[in-house]
Amino acid sequence: MATAAHQLTPEEASANPLSEAVVVRFAGDSGDGMQLTGGQFTLSTALAGNDLATFPDFPAEIRAPQGTLFGVSAFQINFGSTSIETAGDQPDVLVAMNPAALKTNVDALKPGGLIIADQGEFGQRNLDKAKYTSNPLEDDSLGKWQLLKLDISALTVEAVKPFGLGNKEALRCKNMWTLGLALWMFDRDRAPLIDWLKTKFAKKPELAEANIAALNAGHAYGETAELGAMGISQRNVSAAPAEPGLYRTVTGADSISLGLVAGAQLAGLPMFFGGYPITPASAILHALSRYKEYGVTTFQAEDEIAAIASALGAAYAGSLGVTSSSGPGIALKGEAMGLAIMTELPLVIINSQRGGPSTGLPTKTEQSDLYQAVYGRNGDAPMPVLATRSAADCFDVAIEAVRIATQYMTPVMILTDGYIANAAEPWKVPDMSTYKPFPVTHHTERPAEGEKFLPYARNEKLKRPWVKPGTPGLLHRIGGIEKAVDTGNLDYSPRNHQAMTDIRRDKVLGIDIPDQEVEVGQAGGKLVVVGWGSTYGPITTAVRRARAKGVDVSHIHIRHIWPLPKNLGDLLRSYEHILVPEMNTGQLKTLLRDQYLLNAVPLNKVSGQPFTIAEIEAAIGRHLGRDRAEELGPDNTQLPSTEAVNP
């Protein structure tokens, strides 16, 4: 994830891919507390001043059978003393709490990387669940990695014995023992986590003390077990250079929620959020519910249709309407989105994309809703669409969405995804005085005597007036049937429908958006890699590394998906080749071909997992006919080609 706060230039940071950075993955059963462990390790890493990016990877099942392969929960963090753009390709350290966690994650580990395994969980029953025919901790099958096998379960039970916990409760503390060992390995301070445990278990101090004891015991094990004899030593990763300022760690859901609040404040409007729980969008509802003091009202509706309808009703009443969901819920909201377009009311719709179709992969990431966002409504129903590139970027994208919605009286969709929603990164809290307000004025002026109010009259932006219901003298009709030009009366006539369709199209196409810039490289050249959304991190890192090797390649990342920036076509034509990596089957590629008649070549990945840097680097090498050695993965095997080459 991008963190623009660091003084070290990205080119300097990426020139050497072996710069001071470490990737750690915690993996275990969904009940082992891996997300909690990873989250607290992230907190300690942020307090140490490292730049970081995380990737929580949840099982789709609410409570999968314990010890099974499909019940593994993982949390990966990439942290370092330089700019960090992604959660990392291959872990340096894998913490495996059971055989299933080891089996599903070990192949991703770097050769020579460290495995820390809870030996106490490698009994025959768990080995059978993970489909191991022999114990991998004993059969030398892990020979290309370092292996530290510990009976973490027994060590944890022993550490918390003074607190009188039952065996089941005692074993729940083993994630804290593991965290303590990890804190020792990377020279992290335990004090903030001890304070957090005391706060979390304030009403159950015995549980707080037991977890603190487990944390301290894991740390003490690292100090006293003479792990150096096994080649395992403590490592200090120094702080990353950073501009002075106030920093906090945010997830995409946190950041987009703060951006919506900031946007409503800049517009001078109260906000109403209508939502319905769905993975991974639910966190936005949870976050916004904490901001009542900023004029935010949150409503958990009975279904997706009620959620968007309530938000649209709030927009009609003069508030900023907001709703969010993921792909299946966005489908259910489709008719109401058309109503928002017909009534021309400001509404922000957030789509936290996940794997599809239908229920699909609820906890896995994907970018497969671009068609749905740009085209996916009945009739000609144009809507501005924006895409976020990282957790921190969600803040500014949310403000931009509020600006467009309120200044042009239109619904706007924000595309984020499961990776961005759940991932965390450091964010420099901005100075809000540097943001230009865009205050909204509701229309209150009565028409002159003898004239009628025209609710669909237009200004130079083709924006109609926004009138609160009940405003004296400004009674008007609103609904989903086609509106007459200016008057807003019902009008089915062919000429009127043509005129109103053209107006709605031209209003969206005429929205004032910034020109497209080149992220890395320059305008014109051999190859440009064009991305959108959460592919930003791996693309920009891969392009910088390639440029450091002398490759003529640039990177363009599109925020405004619809309408596209006015200079984008000419910019793309200045390159000989266009490569478009996407976590779908080529949706932005199709949009670019449609709009500019360009032979954009797709690079597609639909696995539920984000792109790795190596995959993008290999595709750049293949596309430019680089030396075959650059196409090989780190284990010297051919990387799978996901590149489609048909024009």
C-alpha cells in the first residue's frame, strides 16, 4: 500500500528489491486469533516507526471445522525502513499454528525462510485433517527452510498455570505467547500491548494477567533459549524516514469512512448512511456509527434495497445520502441506483468488491465489478465511478465522490475491494485547512409571480436545483418515470426521452476531473502498464524495479473510471504497447479498447489473491522480450502466464 509520507524517493527504495524489509505471515485455525495477533504486531510495528502494509486473509466459512485446510486464517505484514507499497510477495517468516496452516502457506515461503511451528498441534488427528501422510516436522520435507518447532501449546499452558484457567481457556492465550516471541525477534516494545490487554479485559483482570503472562513468556523464551545456535537471531528493523506530523494506522474501511465525514463537512451537509451487513463492506457501517458528533446518522436496514432507498430518501430530504455493499448487494441496489439517476439526487455508493459471481468468494479479493459499476443498470443510466488504490487513498477518493455528487446532483460509485478494505497502512493525518470547501446551498428562491418552479432547469454544469421537501412555493413532482425537460412532469414522448437521456449523459461526461498523470516514468515510450484499484502497489513497485534495470516502461493508474480523464486517450497513444493487469478477465481493458480503439493487452488474475510484484515483473519481461531469466520465479520455475494476447 502506498504511503506518500516518506522522504526516501520510491525510485531509490525500489532500485534494490532486497532493501531493509521483512515479510511475516501468521497462520492458524480461524479460532487461533491470527487476525488479532497480526493486528497487534502491526500496532507495535507502526509504533516502531516502520512503514508497513498488511494483508488479512480470512476463510469464507463463519466457523470452519477446527484444523481443516479450508478453515485456515492468515495475516501477512510487510514492514521496513523504506517505502512499502505491498504486503509482500513471499514471507521471510511463517508462523504455523497447526498442520493445516503449514500446508496451505508453506509453499509461499522464501527458500531459506523461517518456519515457526507449534509442535504440540502436530498430532495424528490434525495431520489427517491436513491430509499429511507423515509429520512434516520430522520427515525432512521442509529441508529448504529453517525450522523452529516448539510446543507452543504446552509452553502457554505452563505460563498461565498460576491464574487457574481451564485447559481450553489457557490455550486461547497461545496467540499471545506467539506474539511475544515475534516481538522479541524484531525487538519490539511490549508495553503498548500490555496496556491494550489491560483495557480489553478490564472487566476480567484474570484474563488480562494470563494473556500478559503468555506474552511475556514468549518474549522470555526468545531471550533465553539460545536460538542463535540455530541461526535465528534478533533483528532490528530501523524506522523509515518520515515527514513530521501526526500518523495513524488505517484500514481502507477506516479511511473511506473518515473521508465521507470530511466530505460532508466540506459540503456543509449532515450525512445519512443506510447499510446492510455484507462481507467485506460491513466495517464501513461499524466505523461510521462512531461519528454521530459530526452529524452522521447510521441505519442498519433489513435488506439491501431498503438500505439504498433510505439513503436516497435522505438525499431527497437534503442530506448527503451514502450506502455501501459488495457485488451481490450492489446487484440488489440496481433499480434504486436508476431511481437516483432519474431523480438526479446526490448519493454515494461504495462497492467493496469481492470474488464472484453470486455469493462467490465472500472473503477473497477481486476487481470484477467494473462492468457492473459503469454499465450495470437498466436503460442508459450514466454514473460517475471512482476507484481507490490503497487504504490511505480511500480518504481523498471519498471526498472527491462527495464533491462530484453534490456539485453535479448525481449518484457516484466508489470501487474498493476486500484487500483495500481490510488491509492497513500508516497514514499521515492531513491538514484539513488545505482542502477547498464545496458548500452546498439548497434552492429556496421562489419563482417570480406568474412563473412556475422548474425542478429540472439546468445551470452551466447541467445540474438541477436541490430543493428540500416542504420548502414554501417550490412544490414539485419526483419519481422514477421519465421527467419532462425543465418542468419535471411525466413525459413519455420520444423527443423528450431522447433529450433527457442526452442531458443525463452529457452531465456526467462534463464533470470536471483532473487530467491523468503518469505515476512512474514519463509520457511516451515503449510500454505503459495501466492499472486501477488495489493493483497499484505491485504495479508501481514492479515498474520501478524494471526501470532501475534500464527497461523503458511507465505506470499509469486510473482513479476516475467514468468519465475517463479527457487527456487519457492521447496519453495512452504516446506508448507503443499497453499492458493492463486486473483481478478480473479484462474489464478495464475492454473499456479502454471501447473508448480509444487501442490494442490494450490484458494481464488477468482471478484467484482471490492480489497480484505479486514478481507476476507483474515477469509480464513486463515477456511483453518486451526480455532475457528469459527475468521471466523465472524465485524457485527457478516458469511463472504461470495469465496474459491474454488476443486483440
